[in-house]
Amino acid sequence: MTNADTGRRLPFSVLAEQALLGSLLIDPAALTDIIDKVRPDDFYLPEHKSIYSAIVSLSSSSREIDVITLLDTLEKEKVYDDRAGAESYLRTLSDSVPSALNVADYARIVTEKSVMRQLIEACDGISQRAYSEQEKPDEVLEYAEGLISNIAAGRDTRSFSQLNQLMNKVLTDLEELSRDPEAFEGIKTGYSEVDRLLSGIGSTDLVLIGARPGMGKTSLALNIAVNVAVKSGLKVAVFSLEMSDEQLASRILSSQAMVDSTAMRTGKVTQDDWTRLAAAVDRLGKAKILIDDTSSVTATSMKAKLRREGGVGLAVVDYLQLMTGEHRSENRNLEISEITRNLKLMAKELRVPVICCAQLSRDIEKATNRKPQLSDLRDSGSIEQDADSVMFIYSSQSRQQRPGEPSEREESETPVVEIIVAKNRHGATGTARLNFIPKYTTFYSSERSLSDRDAPPEFGKASRKDAGLPG
């Protein structure tokens, strides 16, 4: 009953546990009021855990709950060896309270003490890791955040929403939507053809962008991130597991300034390039884009970082298969399934939409000009189940030729890339067509030209005068 390390008494209340169990024996129907709030592990005494588990088991089997049936269940599970002593204690529990009127209060005390014990146990585990000095501080912090987050998640006590209230909300939203059709659209990607299919990205959506390496999935995700940050003014968080924060910043600048990415890597930029870069830096300086390049990040640590930051309107993850699961498994499919499920839960809990890049299976390269499909998602069939929308990047070039690779076509010719919306939980599936400029890692709507002023401003021709520099 005491903490072995500190000698202090762990929080628990035998009286509250006895009163709660006694209330359930007096009035088994009271279980429906507390079953979603109290778990067997919330009881401190092992005996009480077993009794509560047996009560829940009897209830789920639609059997009567009384001293005799409970005793029979506990004997079958070999909780008690002394039938007479067990029966005596169960009758003592039923006599410990006059009625079940205060069952909710007893349950609250039991669960509060349980949370305190879980926090103490978590702190002990954190202390042991910190004292051992076998891990980096960031790893211990991630472990600590995960433990606390899991404890908090386990205490979710939200109840049902009433249909009549929900209908009123739906009708109110519909009335406003009829006056302003764009009022309730989700976050726009910045690509009109894609937005028409998706109807925007919802606040709790998990959107996957799937493609083989080199097809531009990171570029598309970053283009969308910048569009959202610049046009919508939302704060965007980018988790890059493959590239460093400086590499991502370089790609974003290349895309927005229309400066050759190779030239930026080698330093062979022209005076006009510097002008374009200056204009892009000025424009992007107002955008709220956050970059995290932790290479072994988990969904739990992502959630903790987003919660600490606050006010994030969109999260981008590049890419799924590089993420680490909360529980390492030899079965990578199961681990990926857990990751995608946690990403969806993160989006739903924080109301932050998530765009996640994902690799496709190598099997797609074995077929000539075959368009990707949901079965091509690598490592797990459950990815498509958790995602609200799945988009694939497909080029009509041969399977060996990806966007940006030399071909028989003129290098200056801009390839048209298909964005295949293969799954859309909230709307239609179909195909959008975008132009892709490989050397700038830039996508733009095929219905617009680079000089179109409705397109992102970085697509216009820059000049010293435009940038406010001497000619």
C-alpha cells in the first residue's frame, strides 16, 4: 500500500471501493451509470478488481447479479478458495451501503484515486529513465509525454450527443451555407480541380498522398501546405522524417521563387534568381509554417507537439512508412495500422486535419502505365480504412520515367500529372490534372497558365522592380 521507492502511501480508498461494489450488488442496474467511467484496473485491491470484473462479465452475459451468481463466477475463475469466507465478504459489501443512490460519487472517488496512482507510476518510470542516462533527453521527454497523454486519453468521459440538438446545428449551418456557399467549405488545397473533388479538407480529416519515390508527393504536400498558410492564413505544421528543416526550406523557396532547385543546391543562382528569392522570402515571411525534422517521431509525440503549439490549422507528415509505432512489432503491417489509426485519432481529437505522404508498393512498377489503386498502398491494407481521402500521383510517362526525369520530350515541356482521388469519404472520387515543373518542385492547376494572376503570386515573372530593388 506504499510506494517502495518513497515509502509514501499510494492514493486509494478501500471504503469507496467497497461502497461502489456494494451499490452494484444492491442495485445491479446502477452499473449502466458507471461502466463507461470505471475499469477493473481502477480498483486498488486485486480482490476488488476481480469482483468488479465478474460483475461486468455477468452483466454482459445478461445474467442475474447477486451474491450467489457472483460467488459462482469468482470460484470458476479461482479467485477464492474459501467459499464461506468469500460469501461472507460479498455479503459484507452489500451491507456496506444503505442504497445505490450515491454510486456516481463512489465511482468518482475510485477513478480519481486511480488517476493519481497512474501518474505516480508514470513519474516513477520517467525518473528511472532519466536516472539511467541511457537515452537522450528528447527521447525521455517523448516517453513522458506519451505516458501522460495516454492517461488523459483513457479518462475521456464524453457522452452521447442528442439528435435533436445535432439537427438544429445542421440546419443552422445549412442556412448559412445557402447564403454563402463557400462559408463551410473545408480547407482549400489551392488547386481548384482537387478542391472540387474533395470539397475542401475537413477539420478532422486524414488525407493520404500516395506515390512511388520521386513522383512528387513531398512537393505536392509542401505546395498545399504553403497554399494553406499563405492564402488561408492558417498555421501549418510540417513533420519531415526524411529531409532536414533546411532542405525543406530550400525546396519551399525554390517552389515559391521559381528558382531551379539544383541551382540552389550548387549556389549557381543568377541576379534574377536573387530577385525572385527576395520576393518569395518577403511573401513567405508572413506565413506561419512550422517545421519539425525529428527522424523517429511517433503519433503520440506529434500530438503532444501540436497541443503545446496550439492553433495549428493543418499538419503535414512526410512520410508514413518512416514513422515509428508506439509499440514496436515484427509485423510491420500491424505497426503501420496502429500509426494510421493514431494519426486519424489525432486529427479527430485535436481537430487538426492531417495530410500524410505514403509510399506505394513496388508491384506498381512491374506493370506498364498502370494507374495506382488502393491495393498499392504499401505495408498495410488498413491505411485506406483510416484515411478519409486517398490521392495518388500518376504520370502518363512510362513507369521508368517519373516527373522530372529526362525523356524524349523537350525538358522545357511541362508534364501533366494526374491526381487520382481514389477514396473520398465526404465526396466524389475522380481525377484532377495538374502541371508539374520538376526543377522548381512546383505543381499548378492545368487550367491556369504561369502568368495567370489568379495562380499563386510566385508564378508570375519576377523583376528587380517587382522586388523593390534598383534596376
